[in-house]
Amino acid sequence: MTIPDNVRADILIQAMPYFRKFAGKTFVVKYGGAAMVNEGVRNAVAQDLVLMRQVGMRPVLVHGGGPEIDKLLARLGKERVFVDGLRYTDEETMEVVQMVLSGKVNKDLVALIQRQGGKAAGLCGVDGGLFRAQRYAREGRDLGLVGEIDAVNPEIISALLDKGFIPVVSTVAMGESEDAALYNVNADTAAAELAGALGAEKLLLLTDVAGILEDLSDLGTLMREVDRSQVPGLIARGVVKGGMIPKVECCVKALELGVQAAAIIDGRAPHALLVELFSDQGAGTMIV
């Protein structure tokens, strides 16, 4: 389909105020799970990040890699185990997590961004002491080497952003000084903590749903904007449930840490980032 020239011009004119508003601002994008599977969409995400950088924004990509971890565990004949949605991580699984997240997935994303004309640098939470974590300990559940972030030192991220790089971050974290362990940290949580530490303008979670829907079977019930005070009620009513609960809670956490807004958008839709950032309607649910 050919887009008429006047429509192209209208799109650019609508985007101009956002270019001005967001120039010099930091945005943390969390990318993972099913949203990473489609190669065409992966290319579109890389293009979006490069465009953001080229118009003066400072994007940071935080990624997961669950499907790739599962693949390697299966090849090794090791069963994957989840407890309340979090991956149980013994020492052998932690080795796989570290190899996949900080190795293959991270470097594949760096290469993808650079093929689209950007400058990217890959790192994990251990580099520069970015993430410090302690063993996850809630309600007596043992999740092995799953960590909760204690502290974030964003110095290395800020330095890369100042030099024009797009940092690409995997969420392997370092234990506290008396603890030699490395920890597997939930990527949504890490993205929220990093967004707060960087004073980000916005946290964007790329997911495999359109956003928060009043009725999961009806895209017309998408809630475009939600005040964080509404979140407990949405959970109580079952509008937000299952895997969406921790994502919404991470958005609320980011707001508590000083981030201006957080959005849950469909990472399977090509260029959803650009639609969310540079259009009046947006692409998903914004939590403010």
C-alpha cells in the first residue's frame, strides 16, 4: 500500500512536538519473552532504538531471554522449574543463564542494533557494579540463585549514553561484598530499578499483549491510561491477573522511584515503540 505524501507529512508533523519534548531524555526499554521471537519484529525494535538515538533521545535496552534459556536447558537434558512464575535457578541453571543472557542473546542484540546503523554496547549487571543483589527471600520460598536488586550504580550506563551508545543490558547481578554468588534477576524488575536510578522519562515494557484490557477477548477494551492508584482495584477485580501482575507492579515501582510514566505495549507489533512515543494515541497502556 502506498502512503500519500500528505499523510506522511501529517505523521512527521504529529511527531515533531515529541522530538522536542524527549530530546536529551533517558528511556529504558525492557524486551524479552515472546516479543523477541519474531525476526522481523526484532529488526523493527532495533530500528526504533536507533531512530530514538538519532533524534537526541537516550534509550537503554534491558533484555530477558527465557526461550533461549529453555532451549539450551532442553539440549542439556535439564528440566526447567518455575515457582510462582520465577525460574528456580540452581548452580547449573545459573551457568546456562549467564551463558545465554550475557553471551548469545546480549551479543545478538548488540549486533542487530549495529546492523541498523546504531552504536551499541553490551553488558550485564556485574559490569561496573551496575546491579548488586541479594538472594530472593520472600514468604519462605527457595528459588536458588534468584536475586533481588539491593542497589544500582548507573555510572557505566550514563558514560555509554554520553558517548552516543545504546547500552544493552542483561540481568545477571553480583552478590553483595561478602557473597561471591552471581544471581539471576527478573528483567522487568531490573528495568524498573534501572529506570529509577537513571531518572528516566519513561519505562517501556514490550510484552506479548496489547496492554491492560478490561476484557482479554476484546481489543476495544484497551485501557489507554491508568493512574497508579487504580492498580490495586484492577488486580482485585481480576482485570490485571497472572503474568500481568508483576509487570504492572514493576511499572508502579518505577513511578515510585521517580520515573515520569511507564507503558505496557505489545512488543509483537512492528514499531510499537515509535507509535507509543511519537503519536498522540500511543500503542498500549500508560501508567502515570
